[in-house]
Amino acid sequence: METDLPVELDEQKAEGTRLTPPFTIDEGVTAKKKSIFKAFRNTITKLNKLSNLWKKDGNWIEDLRNCFSVLFTEASAIKSLGHLVCTSNTLSLLCKVVKDGWNKYYEDKEMTLTAEQFEVIRLGLQNLVIFSDGIEEVRCKLAEDKEFLSSLTKILKSCFEPDILEGEKLTKEKSVVRNSLCILCNISQVEENVKVLQGLKNVGIITLYLDTVFRFVALAYLANVIKEDEIAELHGKDRAFDPMTFLSDLLSSTLKDMLHQCKDESGIAWSAQECALIILFLARNEKSKRILAKVDCLHHLVELARGGTLDEQKDAVGAIWALTFDKETQKMMLEDKTLNIFSMLLDLTKSLDCIRTATEGTLWLFRNELAQDEAYKDVLKDRSVMQSSDELERSHAETDVHRNSGHVMISYSINHREIATSIRDQLVANGYPVWMDIGNMGGSVAQTMAEAIESSHVFLFCCSRGYKNNSSCRLEADYESSRDVQMIPLLMENGYKPDG
């Protein structure tokens, strides 16, 4: 299939790219960017003219390897060029090389891959790592190719040889393994892809890599896809190292770096923000919450929340909030005065909405304890987010905020807003008073949520993986379950089985 890209689209995409060092924003960079972009377009055009990948002797045609090598160089310079491979046949071609090459040769017991054949597969995977790094469109496209995903799992299964994988030298086998794990990890960052990845049933294979130099990228993938009933594989007693301790140590190392970055044993660079996100994802599992708190993750997250960028603060506080849904962790946070966590959270309630929601949600879980703490009660008098349970009940009885007492409350994750709105409209049409957060939230999100719950007689919650993994939804469900109210789960996903 021959596909060229329209020049108008090319120019528009090129202007929206983010350059990597050592580029700076000036006229010279603009010219350089356009030059790279033009070369990239030409490479894609050349690739899409290749009607056959193989020569008669079974090797790849030479242009394929050359194009892959050039493509990687260009894409490394301007990563957002990955958007353009989705508008051509290039992404499919890269996946085809991996699928055909690996299945045709490596799985045939009588044949082995030549150095040239292996190199083309490696370059294909390397390009896919670049294109899927931070580009959701590419990640979703790759998730649609189940044969390609299965090939990645086969690669990881057949290449697992600890003696070959250890050591500092990056061999061709280690490169293929690293790239395969990175691609799976990138794809797993999109919530909608997780169900597809869970269908691969490769958790057992990936956990094998927790005892290799690729332990951290394996952990990052597992953090997104592992189910509650599989979490024991992550914390196996016979494991050579504790993945949670390793995660905590890596986060600590990133905080010592000026750019908040650190390389793991395999040479993959990780940022403090990525470490915080992995903690957040792992904290969705009940057993992991307690373990993460015990290995000092909280201290590092507090440090990141205090001195990080806005994006780092958002994910650090989000991870702290997720960890707080465990009674033992709450007790630890109250008793450990060296954390200074509550003063940090109070400071961040004045920040952007995306940060303030998590800080208020965390503080809400401690509202009763902090209201009795001499160090905080004077500061908290005027903060409605910190109303204790007794104060909230008095407020419910004395104010007219709850004039619609007796309503149905609908709790949902953002992915199911449309169907939740449809349910609301049908209930309203039949005469039921309904509360949803669309247009009803104001002031403190946690406080508004609590007041709505106090006024409800029926609580409908849209049950899904996204709901379980959302701390705001968890806060609503936990608070509602402490009251004498009828709770009705509405299953939003076919085949979804609540696991925590």
C-alpha cells in the first residue's frame, strides 16, 4: 500500500512538536525541525512503497533496515512525529516486521535468526518504543493489533534466560526484551487498553523479569494490569528482591538529581513523576498500599509534593491519597511527625484544582483526628473541607443546603458520564430527585460530596475498573458505606469482576 502525507498536514503537525535538548526555540531550530520533518516524510513514503519485505534468500530487503535506522534517528529528534505514522501504513508495517520475523524464524525449531534478520526486528521494536512513548494515539493503535501483542509476549517468554539477561553489556537479546517490555508498558498507560492486555494473561511471564535488570519496567507494566487475585505473584517470598523497596529507592534517587531523573540497571531513564504514577497504580491494590507505606514511599512522595513541578505535585499527592485508603497507613501517617504531611497538604489546598481535589480528599479522611489536634484545629476552623462527622451532621440539620433531602445520588467515573447522565435523566423523568456532580459541585469537592451523601436515600454507583481506580469515587463509596443507605451497584463493563 502506497501512502503519502499531505504537505498541509505535515506542516501543521511539525509546528506542534516538542523538541528535545540540545535544541532551543529560535530560527535555526525551526529550520532544523522542518528539515527533519521533511526527511521523516520521505522515509515514510519510501517505506510504504515496499510491497515485499523479503528477498529470495529469506533476508529482509536492504531498504527496510536502512529506512528503520533512519526513521529511529528522525523520530528521536522530534518524538511527536509518531502521530504521523498513524496516518500512514508505517505503524502496521513495523508491527508486521515483528510478527512475521519472529513467528517465521524464531519459533521454527530448525531455523535461527541471522544477525541481519534479528537487527531489523530490533530496529522495528525500537521505533515502536519511540512512537508509543507519550503518544496515546499510537498506544491505542498498537492495542488493536492483538497478534502483535501476542508476539511481544512470545518474545519475552522465549528470551527469558537469566544468564544472558544479566550484566551491563546490551546484547541483541537484551535489547529486544527491553524494547518489548517498554512497548507493553507504554500501551498499558491508557486505561482503555488494560482489559486487552489482561487478556494476554502474561502476568506470570512478566513477573519472571522482576528478578532481572529489567525489574523496573516489568513492575511499571504490572502496576497497570495486575489484578487483585494476582498480586501475590508480585510479593512472592522467594523473590530475589522486593519490588516495592526498589521502587522507593529509585524514587529517592530521582529526587537527588537536578532534573528529577535516574536510570535503572537496564539503562532506562525514569522520572520522579513516573515513579509517583507507578506508586499510584500499585496503590489500587489493597495489599500493596500497606507495603508501599512501610518502605518509606510516603516520605519521598511528600518531598516531591513540596518541591516538584505542578505535574509532579499532582501525581505525588494523587499517590498519597490512594495510599491513604488503608487504616494502618492512616495510623502511620498520624504517628510519624517527621512526615509533616498535613501542613504540606494544607498548603496545597490553595493550588490548582487538579492538585486541590487530591489534597482535600486526603485531608477529609483525617477530618475527625485533625479536628482534635492542637496543632491544626485553630487553622482548620474556617476550612469546610475539614468538618468533622458531628459538625457535618449538625450542618445537615441546620442549613438549607440539603433542601432536596431524600434524593438518589449517582456516583461514576469520567469514562461513564454519558450513561450515568442518561440514567439520571430517566429517573428525573419518572419524578425522582437526583444528585450528580455535573453542575452541582462548588467550593470544597470533598465537602460538597459529603453533603450530597448525607442527603441521599439511595446511592447508585457505576461499577467498573475505572471507578475502582479513581480515588474520588472510592471516597464517595467508602463514606456512603458507613451510612445506613441503600447502595446499588450498576455494572458498566461486560465481564468486569470487582476485585477490591
